Amino acid sequence: MENNPVTEVNIVDIKMPFWSMVVFMVKFTIASIPAFIILSILGTIVMAILGGIFGGMGRF
């Protein structure tokens, strides 16, 4: 095994055409919609479970 020295990289500028950036942002937005739906479903399930467990604690 070789011991490679750690080199730091600093990104100064990214040159990207405007419309290419717009297309990238639209694709990113469309790709995030299923992730949001999945996280919403998981959050609903967790809240339903916690509500079922702790919902009746103040009644007695």
C-alpha cells in the first residue's frame, strides 16, 4: 500500500451556461418530488404511531 498525501482542492468558479443550469434545476426539482412524497408518507406513519401511543395519556 502506498501512503498518498492528502491534497486539498478549492473550487473557485464553475462556468456553466445559463440554460444548462435551468435544465439542471428543473431536473433536480422533478427528482425531489418522489423523495418528498416518500418522506411525507413516512412522517405520517410515525406520527400516527406516536399519536396512538401517546394520544390517550391525558384522559385518565
